[in-house]
Amino acid sequence: MRRLLLLSIAGAATLAAGQKVVGGPVVVNVTASTATVVWVVESDQATLRAPAGAAARVSPSLRVEKTTLAGLQPNTRYAYDMGGADAVTGSFKTPPNGAAPFQFVVFGDTRTRHDVHRRVIAAMLKHGVPDFVVHTGDLVANGNETSLWPVFFDIEKDLLRQAAFFPALGNHERNSRDFYDFFQVTTPYYSFNWGNAHFIILNSDIGNVAKSKFVRDAYWAEQTCWLEEDLAGSQKADYRFVVAHHPPISAVSNRAPGNDWMAGLVPLFEKYHLTAGFFGHDHNYQHYLKNGVHYVTTGGGGAPLYDVAKPPEGITIKVVSIENFTTIRVDGKVARLEAIAVDGTKLDEIEFKGGAQP
């Protein structure tokens, strides 16, 4: 496999006085021939001085810089650097055309307990560098709180500088503009192909779409229509994966049996032969198998753990309340998932059989 020096970004050396890179670089919207490199610059800060001796709050002024690259080759790892005295290097891989092997990780709910978040990232990197990362949402505690984003990027920098990034929108993002800008997401639901697999990212955060129930219902109907069309058009892929923040099935006491919006999609998942769905929102690990479809909740990225006290009967494979991530290796018609706890313990293993539908 070729390794190419792709670009040199004149970054730190050309920043104005007082400006610094506080996010990224992160590579998003990767296809076999294109990719976008994004980095976030802090240009200044505002300090909010609260009355009665309360601690002051500092909020940085952030802006997004990006460059979009075209004419890339499939299944190739490209290296890049951002020039200057504090040079930053990174790399990313483009997806293969066809059934070449690849590896990706899925995890989510990294919004709090930053020390645990760091441990999860460190454990993940011990299992090898993935080709890309899928985040199931709740990246930060409040997407509208500008000061939280540099913390997220700092914790994840060793991962994001080596792998493409595909995030789902969580409820804690609050549908913020920063989420769309930082990750160059034009719509909160989208899909992409990687090798012989098709991935669908859904927006399950309907509560933050609008205050009006009429608007929320219309939005969900529109997304559901898009989902069915996308699933119908991906039947030739060997694998079909759906990612969303809210799970359709839950063992958490105050959430069982699951999110009603997402539960309503289960018949579509079965009709169009979904391989697996990946979810967050519940801060634990859960695995269910229902009518041939695997449902995996991997929300153990750092947020406080939730119970798994009410696992549904007949479909439960594994539930455990522990910080975790999942790594999936795809090789032709066989894909294997390993769920790994923050201490490196293997929690679960799933084998997916690939194959296009007639």
C-alpha cells in the first residue's frame, strides 16, 4: 500500500499573534477520491465575570479552516503536515473500491468525565489504528458551549490525526452550528460507502429539531422516507449498517423498552436486511439480536454509566454497564466485531455474514 505526502498546510507559522489551533486537524467526508481536512483556530477569548464572587467563565472565539482535496486514489493512506514551528502531522486512508479488508471503530457519549474519555481513547489505540471512526453522538456536554470543543479535540487528537471521522448528532450537541461546521456536515442524516459496506447516519435527536410537534413529525417523516430509499438502493452492498444516537431497544430502567421514534424504524431495518445498528445515549454496552438484525449500543466513551437492569427477554445477547468501544474488521464476506472494555477486557464478539440481497 502506498503512503504519500499529500499536502503541507501552512498553519501555525501564518497565524496572527494570539491565535492557535485548538481543534483537529480532523479528516471528514472521505470518499475514494476526495477528503476534507478541517482544523479549528482560536483567535481570542471572552471572559464572563459573574456576580457575587462566582468563578469567571472563559469562552474562546473559534473559527473553522478547511481544505478539500480531490483526485485521490482509493485504498491509499495519505500523510499530511501543517507547517510551522509547532508542526502537526497526520494521515488518513481512502476507502477501497470493492471488498478489500478494512477496520473501523464505533463508540460514543464522550461528553463528560474527561479522564475516562482519555482512557477509552488510549485503550482503543492499543488495538490498532482504524481506517475510520464512527461516533454515536454526545461528543460534548453542550454543543453550544464553545469552550467544550477544544477539550474534545485535545482528548481525541491521537485518534483523529490517523483516521477519518463520521459523527452522528446527539442530543447534547443541541443541534449546534459548531457541530455542522467542525465536521462539515451539511445535513444531520447522511450515508457513505466504505469498500463493500454501506453506512447510514441518522438524526434521532428529534427533540432539538424544532419546538413545534408538527415540524418534528414532518422532519421525521422526511428522514424516514430518505432512509427507506437509501436502504432500498444499498441492497447490493455486502453489509448495511445504521448509526444513530438513540437506540430502539434499551435495558436501562427508565428508558426501557427504547426510543419510540427509533423503535418505529425496526420494520424497515428487517425489510431491507440491515446487518447491524450502532447506537449510543445509554452509557453502557448492549447487544440484541432480533429477526436477523443485530442492535449494538456502545455509549461508554466517558459519560456516567447507566444501569442495564431491564434487558428484554428473548433477544438479549449481552448487557453490561461499563465504559467501552467496539472495533469491527471487515474482510470480504465476513466481518467480526469485538466489544472492548476500557481496561482491555473483551466483552462480546459478533460475526456478521455479508452478502448482497437479490
